[in-house]
Amino acid sequence: MYAALLSNRYLTSRVIPLIAVGAVALCVALVIIVVSVMSGFLDMLKASGRTLIGDVIVSSGIGGIPHYDEWLSDLRALPEVEEATPVIDTLGLLRMPYPSGPSKEIAPVQVWAIEPASFARVTAYGEKIWWRPPADEAARETMLPDDPRLRMDGSILRDGLTLSQGATGKPGIVMGMHVSVGNARQSDGSYRPRFGWFMPGEDVTLTVVPVSESGTISEPRDATFPIVNEVFSGVYDVDKSRVFIPLAQAQQLLRLDAAPLYDTTAEPDAEGNLPLLGTTPARVTKVLIRAKPGVDALAARDAVEASWDAFVAKAARRSDRLGRPPERVSILTWEQQLRDLIGPVEKEREMMRILFSIIYIVCAGLILSIFWSIVIEKTRDIGILRSVGASRLGILWIFLRYGLAIGVVGSLAGVGIAWVVVDNINLIHEAIGRDAPRAAWITTCALSVLSVVMALRSLVWRGRLLPGLLWTIATVTLGIVTLALLGHRGTLIWDPSVYYFSRIPSQVDWFNAAITVGGGIVFSVIGAAIPAAKAADVDPVEALRYG
Amino acid sequence: MADAEQTPPDAGTDRSGRPPSASTEPPILAAHEVHRTYRFGQVEVPVLRGASIEIGRGEWVAILGQSGSGKSTLMHLLGGLDRPDAGRGTIEFEGRAVNLGAGRSLDRYRNRDVGFVFQFYHLLPELSVLENACLPGLVGGWFGHARAAAARRRAGELLEQAGLSHRLRHRPAELSGGERQRVAIARALVNGPRVLLADEPTGNLDATTGASILDLIAAQHAEGLTVAMVTHDASVAARAQRVVHLRDGQVVEG
Ligand SMILES: Nc1ncnc2c1ncn2[C@@H]1O[C@H](COP(=O)(O)OP(=O)(O)OP(=O)(O)O)[C@@H](O)[C@H]1O
Ligand SMILES: [Mg+2]
């Protein structure tokens, strides 16, 4: 009873403990913001990374996997596997349709040749196609009037899903959103093409280099594709460099299609033909697998591996040596595949958590020193309380409660701050990215002038040093802020090319927030406990005699 | 000393060295052969050397003595704020030793059985007059809402008796010394203790204000409160029924 009364009174009757509340709030907010952004980043990495690779990824060397069709049907028959899709990945150069002169820009790209129908069943490819009419009225509502998607019909989405130009029937290319410079992301998150032209429909030329099974590099080959759509995965690295073309075209370009094989060492026959050795089967370099719902990626991986071993064993019994599967393939779950992307971020998050947890100790120390001086100041009051019958535990509880109150109020305020910041982090980031608005520095400038006046008033007229000093500090701070705002030329802190994503995650990680709040409270109480124990040890007679 | 002359004649009859009712009733509060020694490093300063005092039920005793004679020390022992040297003397309240129990029982003793008034009022500056007066009622229970309400009522009554009902919401700093001491007396009495221990309650006040404080104590005494009061001032001691002196660490009657 009296403990509550007194700790509340102590909390509200002085300014210094409010500094402790502020410190706890800032610490908690800082930790929550950092960990939330990192966690959100991790989640985005995982989710987005996963969207375009499925659950299990089988990759072979450049030679590829022959007779992949057979294996795919084996895989599809597995109870763990929902769908499997073949992919060829290679590097290429893309001749862009811009600028308008004869010399065009060349973009290095990572080519994924896919079977769009099965690929869309394994990955979220279909959902990541950007240019499409709004699905429903609700989606239409979210778009701004100048969003080009509002004027589109379903054919553009169909072209993207089939990787072919509906009008001409030509095989088409789907590019990552950031491959072309024409796409400018708006702050609302949508893309509106710059310069008034629009990529879909333009032709691009893709140049790739076929590499033989033995590693011999052949002459580069090229093909022209109309752009039929673009994908936006959210992973900047992917969106910056990935292009999709139909599998059949890629097999031809890269000489991975089924072809007769002649014996080049033999003499040509009378008609000039070399003796036929056999047929090299068509190959792909990757197989992506989607697990059945409810099947764990690791379990699916194991099933895929067993299936691969069976496939290799079956192929070994085959007579044609050309169709031998490669010695080694890597079979990874999506998480393992993204390991080198996710791992460092996870480590970084732990590092941050540990580093920022040190702040708690600072907080606890601050509370300790504030409380220590309060206990010394209040020694007489403690003696009074003891003299009217308060127990040592009662005295202890006053200060623990006081620390608890600071911890709870501070931590909750911290959560509030963190929530506001995290929720608006992209706005804040964009504001930092722009030049400071004139109003901002005019305001701070005006405020600093005001505080000069206040400082002079306190120092000269009233002759008071403390308010004078405080106003002077305010003046200097505001002056520095004004200069900083004036000099601010817009810095992008969250560089999408470093952080893979073009948006900063803006979800508070509530689980971690709860842990952080718990930590804030615990450390506040720990900080309070030491002075509280001292208070409990106060000898009432001594306290009253000298108080 | 001038004490004896100023003692009213009615009190004089009780100056036998024993409380008036001693023969019939056991004392409410007593110290038996208590020793209290302070230590400065190697040097030992024995302040109380076998001091004994018996305070009868409903009695008003004044304790006089020179500065440094150990009056406050004795009061602290009687009030359960301090303990005698280990094994050297006992303090008995209603026949039971209070200084031997655990800290908890001593806390309870201070809270319920005795009320303490100090020379320097010792009010909590953050609390209002009413809250200060309630304080002992709030101590000693975590969820004592009913008790707190009762304490509030009783504190209101006591403050009204002390003529402070218009200042309940004021902070101690806004009161005069005499007013503060009235609040302190209300606080000491709020839990309805049997004994009031006052250590120079008027020592910091002018004569008129001091007299009004003593009137307040006298009113409570008339209602049956036992009072032990330390003072320097013979005219203050004259208000008591019995005067004892503390000399050489011992209580001397008369
Ligand atoms: N904590 C302590 N340590 C050492 N000596 C102490 C301590 N407390 C009191 N003393 C000494 O004990 C003696 C008695 O002190 P006490 O306060 O009881 O005297 P007093 O009779 O109340 O004096 P006064 O009339 O001035 O209030 C004094 O000499 C004092 O210096
Ligand atoms: Mg004294």
C-alpha cells in the first residue's frame, strides 16, 4: 500500500527518474527496431528466396542431367513430391531496346530457361508476374490512376505465364523488374515505366555461350525474344539480373537438346557423313521440386535423393554411355540453397541482439546510480517509515517497485516508439533520402533563435545559471540540427543492391519485442535492486539521528 | 535544578519512584537493566548502564537528563527502533519482551503498540498531511484496503482534533512547525497505540506552540493513553505525572 503510494510519488515528484524512463524507452525501442528490421529482412529473404526456387533444388554441373524427363516422372510419382520442373540456368548478355540510337545498352543477365506451366506450379512464378490487370475491384482500388496495369487486359498475364507472345506465337522473354532501367519504383511500391515507353512488346537479343560436357566453350549464340512481361520477386539480386525464356529455346541455343552424335575421329563416308555414334539426350541443369503440402523440405529432400540414386542405378544399366547422369549433383532444400544468403543475416541479427543487449547494462547502471542517490537523499524518510513499522522487505519493495515502474513505463514507451518507427520506416527512410524540406530547417532555425533569446533572458535579466545553460545547450543543438538539415543532400541508407530488397521490412517482430520488454523490465529491476537493498539495510536510529 | 519546584503538586504525590498503580497492576512498558554501548573503533562508549524504568498503564512520565545522557537512546529502545546490547537488558511491553523477537515482530510492535513523536517532526515531504497521518495504517499489509480506509477515517478525526482539517491536502513544507508536530502526533496515534513515546516534542517550538502541543497530548492522555516524554524543559516536564532523570546511564526517580 504505502510502497505503491511512495514509489508513485517518487516517480512523479522528480525529473531525474524520467531520464531513466527515457533511457529504458530508447534502449528498448532501439533493440526492437533493429531486431524487427533484421527479422523482417530474414523473413523476406526466406520467403522471397523461396518463391522462385521451390522446396528442393537439384543442380548439376554444366553437362546437365540427361533423360531428365524420365526422372521427372519418377519424382512426380513420389508421395512427398507435389510437382517437379526442369530448369537450365546459364549466364547471358541481353541487348536492350534502348537507348533509341543504333548503339544499345547491354545488360548481363542470369538466364533461367523454364517450362512455364510446371515452373509456376513449383514456384510462385505466376504470382510474381507484375504486369497484369487488377484481379478484382479491391486490387483496382489500391492502384493509383496513372498505374499502367489499370489499362491492361488478361492477355499480358497469359503471355507471361506461357512465355510466348500471344499475337505472334513467338517464344518470349520475361525479365526481372530491375533488369530494365525503364522501371522506376514509386514510393507507393508500384512501378510506372519511365520516359513514357513500356517494355513489354519490345524485342531484346539474348546472347549465350554453349559449353560442352567436357567444358569446351563454343561460339556465342544469340536469339531475339519479344519481352512479354516482367517479374517482381522482391529480392533485388534476382530482379536485377534474372530473365526467363522457354526451355526448348534454351536447349537449342546451348546445344543441350537431343542431337545425333557423330564420330569426328573417323573418316567421312562416301557422302561425306561421319559415322553416327548415337543420340545425345536433351539435358537440363536444374530440377526444382515442390513438396506436397505438409511435407517438410528436409523429408522431401531425402526422398529426392533416394530417387536420384535409383535413377543413377537405372541409368548405369543402360547401354548408351551418352545418357549417363553426372557423377555429382547437389540436392538442397531451399533453406540450404539460400544458406549463404540467410546465414550471415542470422548471425548479424544475433550480433546485433548481443551488442544492443549491452545497452541494458548501461540502463541498469543508470537506474542504479539514480536510485542510489535517491536512497541516500531519502535515508531519513526510510528511517521514518521504519519507525512507523515498515519492514525491511517493505522498504526493499518500495524501491523495487519504483524500478519496476520505470522498467514497465520505459519499456512500453519503447515499444510504442519502436512501433511508430518500424511502421513508418520506409517513409522515414525516404525522407532521409531526400533533401531536407525547407520548412524543417526554417523551424529549427527559428527555434534556435528563440532559445538564444531565452538563454539571454535567463542569464542576463534573471541571473539564473541553470536555465541559462539549458537554453544555451538547446541553442547549440538546434543550430547543429539546422546546419545538418541545410547540408543534408539525401543519403540512401538502405541500398537495395546491398540488402537485396527494395523495401525495408516494416513489421514489428512482436515475439522479440516481448523478450526485449521483458529484458528492459528485468534490467531496470536489477538496477534498482542494489540501492533497494541498501535502503532496506538503513538503520532507523542512525537515519533519524543524522537525517 | 528548578524541575522540582515547577512540578505541579498533584504530580508530586506520585513521585515515589514507582508508578501510582504499580502495586496493583504490572507496568505497560518497562525497561529492565538495559545496557547500550556505542563503539568508535576501539573505544566503547557505554551510554545506558543498567537503566530500568517502569511506565504504568495510563501514566504520563517525563524523562529529563542532560544533553548526551542517553534519553533518545532509551526512547529508541522503548520504541523498538533499537535493541539493547546483546543479552544485557530487556524491554517489556505488557509483560512480554519485545526486543528478543524477530525483526518482523519488532516491526509490528512499532506499528501497532507504540507511537513515536520526534523533535524534528519527521514527516515525509512527498506525502500530503492526510497521507502522512495515515502512514502507519498503510504499513504492514499489502492489500489492506479496508485497513487503509479505517486509517484514513481515524487520521481525519485526529487531524480535526488537532485543528488541521482544512489542511489535509497540504504538503508538510507548507505547514508551520507546530502544525507539523500535530500531524506527527496524529500519525503516531493513527493505529491506536497504547503508548506514545515523544522525544522532545516541543524542543523545536516556542513556548505557546509547545503548550498547545502538550495540550493535544494531554487530551489523549485523558482518554487513557500512556505517555513517555523526553524533555529538557522543566515546565514541559511539569505537565507529566511523574518525572525521572537519566544520570550516568541509569534512571533515577524524582
Ligand atoms: N550511533 C552512535 N554512535 C556513537 N555514539 C552515539 C551514537 N548515538 C548516540 N551516541 C552517543 O550516545 C550518547 C547519548 O545520545 P542520545 O542521543 O541518547 O542523548 P540525548 O540524551 O538524547 O541527548 P540530547 O538531549 O542532546 O538529545 C551521546 O553521547 C551520543 O554522542
Ligand atoms: Mg535526544
